[in-house]
Amino acid sequence: MRRMAGLWLSIVMIFLLTGCWDSRELTDIGFVVALAIDKGEKKNIRVTVQIVNPTNASSTQGGSSPTPVPPTTYSAEGNNVFEATRVLSKKLSRQLHYGHAVVLLVGEELAATQGINKLFDGVERDSEFRPSATMVIARGTTGEELIKQPTSIDNSPAIKIKKMVSDTEKAFGENIDEKIYQVIQAIVSSGKEPTITGVQLDPTNKEDKIMASGIATFKDGKLMKWLDGNEGRGFLWVLGRIRSTLLTMDWNGQPHTIGIENIRAKSSIHSSFDKTGRPIIEVKIGADANIGEVDVPIDVTNPKVFLQIERLYTQAIHDEALATIKLMQQQKSDIFGFGEVVHRDHPKQWRMLKRNWNDVTFPAIEVKVKVEAYVRNTGLRNRTILESIDKSE
């Protein structure tokens, strides 16, 4: 009996202790940190990967280590993304591993002419590729050109782009840090169009040219219009994704004299129907801010003055949000996801509306923007420096 039990145990152990059947040596792997997809010259797609050498990456941690070699890029063309990445194997001595890819770049020309809808099937089917990687559009250039740029602080352009896009949304509120899975969700949604932050080359900086630039908006998968400055911020007000930003406002005809630092914001979107059956969208925005700078001689401790600054702040948010909504209604592209809201609140009516949502219904719907904003703090000064000068004279 014991011999039989031992035999069965041995058989089971053979199947359980098989080791790592798909193991690969570190020296056989090429770690991709960035993938750029551009319009090809000979075929539809040109793919460029940026590969880091793990030895070089670890050598940067030690003070006496040799100077690390910058990341290497390889390019290949194919009829689609999957084919182009396989063609890369002709130029590499290592098997590509996409599990460490932190950014996916798409060239503006490809995004505008062929669109982005066909780019993600192969990416999403690959179990190694992280859907949480940051997505950007190479504005005015190609993704290949961007990831070949030197950087002065970070080890690679991929790391810089990932950090830069995330930080600029939090600190300035004119760009949006969209991940691959969020772009795919917008593409497959019938009530929302995708938006992706742009990254371009800064001709004024010779040492580190990569900089964030605007928000790319899409319709039917193709890049349609860039939102810059207040237009991009108006978009983020509606989404409630503004964390920190600076609004510069006029005071009694004196331009750009009061700076308000927004410290938090949120929004909610609801839908209803009027008597004629037309959808109505209501956007509620809540925001808090501090006074950042005052360049006119006013007493901000005066309740009337303080309330007037608060009203200016509220009106500025309202105007920016409504201007971007009207702009996108003219473009017939629902980047806000108002269609998804109607679908969520009124699924039966949505079945009748979704077919012509972008072209017919969205441009004509009434959108009400309500802002509840408060100035919470005046900073470490109550009286402005200019007011103090006037009083002393």
C-alpha cells in the first residue's frame, strides 16, 4: 500500500514540479519602455520601440558606476502593428518584452489620416502590454522623433513623457493623462469620443526639447482638433479633473491683475428631457481656491472686495467650461461623455438617440453649467503690497 501511494505521489510531483516552462534569461530579453506608431513610408504602419539595457539602468544607481548608455531605438514597418513588431525581430538579438512599456505614442499624421481605431486590437490582445501605459499624440512630428530625443534629467524620453503628462495635469490643468485602457473605452463607447494629450518638440530648448502641448480631440477615430490653453482647461472643468491651476483675472478694467490658485474641483453631470423630448445636460462644478497674487491696491479683507473676487472666479470657471462645450458642439464631437450620461440615466431613450448622437443630437442639446466656487484663503498676506504703499504715502 505504501509503495502504491509513493508511486502515485511521484507521478503527481512530475506534473506539479515542471519548473518555469516559459522562462527566459535576462540577457535574452529586450525591455521596451516606449512604443511609437507612425505612418509608414512603404507600408501602412511604422513601429519604433525604445529598449533599455537593464545593466545600464542599474548602473545609474551607484556613484562609481560607468556612464550609462542611452536607450536604443529600433524601427520596422508592416501592414499593421502586430506585423511591424514581428519584423523588428530581424534587427534584434533579444526577444522584446512589453511589460515595462510606460508610454504609447502615435504620430499626428497617422492619427489624422488613418485614425487610431485600428491600432489597439493587437496591443490589447498582448498579455505583456500594460493597458495602464500613458497614451500621447506626437504633435507636429512623429512618435519616433520624440523617443529619439535626449533628455537632461530623466534616463529616457519615455520616463520623462510619462511623468510630465501626469504632473502637468495635476499642476496646470491644460493636459489630460489618459491611459491606453481609457482611450479604448472611449473608442468603443457610442456616447463619448476619446481625447489624448499632445507632446511636441520645443525649438527654444536645445538640451531637452520634449514638452506637453494641448489635448487632441477625435471624431470617428480620427484626430479632429487641438484644445489649447483655456479650451483644454474648460474641458477638464467639465470632467472635474482640475486639481490645481492658475486663473488670472481682470480687476475694474486692469487686465491680468488677480491670480487665483485653484486647489480642488469636482463635477457631476446629469441629464433630463424637455417637453419636446430634447435632452438637457446639466453640469455642476464645485471648486475651491486661494488668492495667489494681487497686483492692484485693494483690501482683500473687505468682505465686498472678497466676494467680488469670488464672483470673478466663479464666472471664469463658468465661461471656460461653457466655451469649450460650445466649441465641441460646433465640431460635433462629444468628448465629455454626455451621451454616456444620457445612456446611464435614460437607457430607453438612448436607444433612439445613439445612432445620430454626435452629428444631430449633441450639437443641438441645451447644456446648463452651474458653478459653486469659493475662495478659501488669502495666503500669508491680507493687505496687498500696492495697497500698503498707497497708505504709507
